[in-house]
Amino acid sequence: MNTLQSILLFILGIALVLYFAEKLVKGTVGISLGFGISTFIISVIFIGFDPENLAVGAVGSYERASGIALGSIIGAAMVAIALAFGLTALIAPMKFEKAPKQILIIPVLAVLLLGLLGLDGQLSRIDGAVLLLGFVLSIIYLIRLSKKGLDIQPTGEVAETLEDAGKLNKWKSLGIFILSLAGVVLGSELLVRSSQSIIAKMGLSDTVFGMTILAVLISIEELARELPAAIKGRPEISYGNVIGSILAFFLFNAGIIALVKPITVDVETLKYYLPICLVTTLIVSIFMSTKKVSRLAGAVLVLLYVAFAAVGFII
């Protein structure tokens, strides 16, 4: 495969994944509603549902491209919590009426759990099951908090789909789900295979490529989700996207990806990428505890992302 073919297949893969991922969300939510699941439960369970990252990570794991698989988790999370959330704060500083400490700790614990499980250099299938259990427990905890007055709002495509819930048909949604799943898997396969070719020609490791270039391309829509909400005076939706992304990426997606095939966690990830992601998540929670995210805080987060990407290339 020559360079031009690799780039064209890469672009086609990205296009298929992004297009069918949105349809997959609609199919999933439509099926859930069709079988009587309440919109509230759907909002909690799918708070950070991101099928494009899950599909790319799962195919990356299956093809033994661990750097791409981990990039769909850690790199994508940094796009959401540092780059997108930071740029959002720079453009539209956010103030929050309440920031429950019970919720601020959840993202930190999710990142920490994955880091601890990966200390032995691998995320095994057992580790994947533990991460999925952590996701289930987090959802149960959020549901309990909601009963005590915590307002949980859906974000992204899930929110848009729930707004049009009355138009959804169970069997039509099932058809959309099956077609979209096939489209996402095909796109992910093209994306991963072409990425491996591009990586070889550029002389990069799959870890650096997955954590930076690929993560930005499949996750930059996080900015499109967070910024409009903050500008409209709904910063809680922006932060809800941050929490949802961490839970989805580090617990649900990572759990599924490890079950597909165990992932090798290299030294680069353990010593650099994971620690800076953990520190960033902690800093976001600290900012949130003050009930505001200023322009200065936004600048700090953007600089953290720049360091995350740039230093990765250097080392």
C-alpha cells in the first residue's frame, strides 16, 4: 500500500466511522426506548456513549495495535477534558450553581483504576471485566445521586436523539443499529490498517500516533458539544460531557476493548501519558470544586494538552 492509498483509506475510514457512529447512537437509543427503558436511565447509562472511539479501540486491539487502542481511550479523553473543555473556558468562562464533591471524585477514580490495572504492562480480559464492573457501579451511584437531587443531563448525540424520541420506531431503530454497526466496524478496520501503514512511513510509534493525531481526529467533535452549551449558559452540560467521556472511555470502552483482546500497556503510556491524564482529570475536578472555570483555568488545560501531545513526540 503506497502513501497516497494509505491516506485515502484513512480519510475514508474516518468519514465512515464519524457518519455511522451518529446513526449508531440513534439506533441504540431507539431500541432502548422501544423496549421501555426510561429517558432518564438512558441519559445516565449513555452519558458519555462514544461508539467511534470504542470501535476504533476494539479494532486496534484486535489488530494488535495497542497504541491505537489506548489512544482511543487516553488520547481521546485528553481531547475532551483538556483541549475541548479548556478552549470552551477560554471562549466562554463557566460558572456552576453546584458542584457536588461526590461526583467530582468519580472521573479521578476511573482513570486511577485503569492505571492500577495496567501497572503489570497489560490490560487482560479479567481487567476488562473489572473495568466494566466499575462502570456499572458508577452508573448505580449516579442514579442514587440523582434521587437526592442531582440533575443528570444527556450530552451529544444522545441528547439530540432523545429530543426526537417520539419519531423513533423500535424495529426501524434495530435496522439502523445493525447497518450502522457494520459501517462503524468497516470504517474502523480501514482506519486502523491505513494508520499502521502511515505510522510505518512516518517512523512514529503507534502509541504517539494513537494518543495524538488519531485521537484528535476522532474526538474533536467534543468541542462542538461543549462550547455551544457553555455559550448558551448551560455549563453543566459541558462538564457532564467531561464526566461522561471519562466514564465511557476509561471504564466502558476500555473494558470492552480489553475483552476483545488483551492490550499491551507500554512504558511510555505508564510513565507519561496516563500520569498526565490523571493529573489533568484531578485539576479539572479542583477547578470544578470552586464552581467556576475561568479563562486562566482554560489556558492551563489547553497548555496541559499541548504538553501531552508535544512532549509525547519528543520522548
